[in-house]
Amino acid sequence: MKRRPILRRKDLFLFDLDGVFYKGKENREKIGGTRVIDALRMLGKKLFVLTNNSTDSVETIYERLSEFNIHVKEGEILTSARLTAEYIGAKYGHAPYFLIGESGLESEMKRCGHTRTEATEAKFVVVGLDRKLTYEKLDRAARLVRNGASIVATHSSRLYMYNDGPAIATGPIVRALEYATRKKATLIGKPSPLMFRIALERAGCVERQSVMIGDQVDTDLEGASKAGIDSILVTSGIDQDARGIAMATISNVDEIVDLL
């Protein structure tokens, strides 16, 4: 049975990355994306990838999508790592920071002119996914925060889609640091409205013209809802939409074509 074209009037399509286009970290497996992106190009629609991924740079993600034959432009990729670095730069200029995170986040911080430090001069503790996190590093970060540093986190997502299923994401690390210091983190990525606002502004679109396609209810769907944007749940990733937030549910991102 042919689906109703419920997305015909949407002009801006926002896509999550992990669990939607591919899954995994070291050995990524493509889920879909080529068909829908090509269809949107033909229709003249606008699009952005909104990803909480903080372990890769924008350039790395662009190259990976190209290898998967998913035709997203580099300027259409908004990552929590780059937006975190840009946020700090816009508000505070070049700043010394302590890193909980991996090379992708560090490269984006360096690109924006920030300086990594282990010393008490750190103005920020910047938090992303850190798969080599130690007690010593977390304790050091907490000491810096108690001494006056602010916490800026790439996002607060609980999980991400690994090869063999959901794995712990950045959120639990942020919660541990907040609990230890009694200070709240500034959150940049989904479900924070910041990432959605930036996408709308760069696309020149308003909320009602836009739709978010993602696999996590508490980041993709709830974040979009708070920003006034409709959403589609893709069940190839982590969640099922038990709360009825999504305007539709699909099993693969390329099924978006059937809704256009």
C-alpha cells in the first residue's frame, strides 16, 4: 500500500547519523541513506546532518559518508564537537580547557584556537565521549570544576548505536561530573535547542517547514519537539516511540522517499 506523502510540504530535512545512516565506531556498517539523499537533491530540498558524534571531525564524517555513497556536503554536517568549539569561541574567545574526549573533539577545539591544558588555568572542562576514560581523569576534571572551571558538554545522550547494540554515550559521564561538583553543564548537542536553531538559521527555514529523522526518542524526537519541529522515528537504531511523539515510524531511512 502506497504511503501518504506527509512530507511533501517540508523544505528542510534534518538527519541523525549513528543508527540512521550507519552503526558502530571502529567497524561501521551502512544502514541506508543513498536513496533518500539523492531523492531530496532531485526535489531541491535542504538538508543537514545533526549528530551528537564527538569522536570524529566534520572532515572525517564527510569522508565516511562519501565512501558509503551518501551524498551529503561537508557544510551540511553539524557535529556536537564543532558546535561546542564554536560556542566557546563565540562567547569567550580562545580559551584553555581540560578535555574529557577523543581526537575528533580535540581537533575541533584546536581548529577554533582553544588550548588544551592539564593545569589549574583551565577555564572549561569540555566533555565528549571518552572510551578510555579513567577515574584519575574524571577526578581531575571534578577538581578543576570545583576550583572554578565551567562544564561544557557536547551533549547528554545516554546511548549510541554500536555494532552489537546500544553502548554508553556522553550523558552518563556528564551526570557523574555534575553529581561530583554540584554544577550543571552547558549542553550543546541534541536535545538542546541550540543545534536545531543553528540548522534552521543556516537553511533559512522555520520550524513548520522542517522535519527531524532520528533513532532516539530522548534526543532526536524530544529535542525536535521542544524546538517546534516534527519528527520521524527510524527503528534501525536504539528506540521505539512508545510516547507517540513521531509523526511516522519507519524501519529504514530510505523509506522517507515513500513519504515525499
